[in-house]
Amino acid sequence: MNILLVGTRTTPGHDAVLRALLQGWGHQVLDAEADGPVDLALLDLDGAVDAALAHPVRPALGLATFDHPGTQERCQAAGLHTLLFKPVRPPELRAALDAHSAQPFDYAQALAQADPWIVGVVALPFRRDWPQQLDALEAAMHAADAPTAHRLAHTLKGLVANFHATPLVRRAQALEADSAACASSAYHAQVAALRADLGLLDTALAAFCRANPDAI
């Protein structure tokens, strides 16, 4: 997505981290509407709150250090239905960005662009094993077992890359990077979203296998 940052430079350290995260996940960071079409704005509310909320770009997410009384209500009234608190945690930001993605990812199209030989070799064992791998990741999460969560997320990241499944690669990458916080509610939400996306990929793989029996 093309993401416009509004007011984030008032806190340079946070701005630098935010830009690195967004660019690392493949997003284009914009500093002005003239820089290109905008899919989403991130509005920093730590400065002039009224001016930030009055910014015309929607959809938008709010960023704030403190949850002052009335902030949530003011955001909702201004059309911001998501408010994140600093320092922003990558899983929370990823979940918010995913919720605002304009277009659902086309896993069937991604498979069409992948190497059919690799897909044919990997598809069946992947479809057989990913539910158990995700169950193991969830067990590690509930046990606060960060090393195991890191290892399993890393493994899933490599596997889904075979299918050009970009959202899954990014989600697994984020889970790998944030495995130290695997007991957090934000991490739990990301794993739940990963399971949902893996189900979509599995459906696309099933269709691929039916349409390409000679490749399996």
C-alpha cells in the first residue's frame, strides 16, 4: 500500500522505526499527498490533535502516546476507527494495516506466477503438514516458548514463499521477529490471522492440484 505519514516527524525516533517497518513490509511511505496515490494515512496525534484529525485522507489510523479521556471518541467521530499507542508494536500495526488493505490477496493468481514444478513438489506435503505446524505454533505461544515460536514461524515463512504468498510471508516474518512477545494478545491475534490466510492458500492449492494433476 501507499501509506501517508502525517505528523510523525515530531518524534524522530518513532518516525524512523515506523518507516523501517513499513518499507520492510513492502509498503511505499509518502510524506505528502503529491507524492502519489494514498491508500492509507497514519496520523500522529501527539501534536496538534485537531489538525491531525481534520486531515482529509481516509481511511486513516491514529497514533498516540497516551489514551487521554475522550481520544477514542474523537477519533471515531473523525472517521478513525483504529487507534494505536506508541511505541507501536509490529504485530499490532500489521494487524491494523491488514484490516485496511484495499484488495484481498489473490492466492490463485500468486500460484499461477510461481514455479509449477516447485508447487507440484511442495503442495501435497504442505497441505498435509501446515495444520499440525500451526497447532505447534499455537502451543508454543500459549506456553510462552519464544524459541519454538521463532523456529516454527521461520519454517512457515520459508514454506509459503514457495507459493508467492506475499501476505503469508510477511505475516510469518512478523511472527518470527516478534517471537519474544509470543504470549501477548497481539501475537495471538496475528497467529489467528495467519491460520485464516493459510486456509485461503490451502483452498487455492487444492484447486491448483485439481487443475494440474500431472504436476503433482
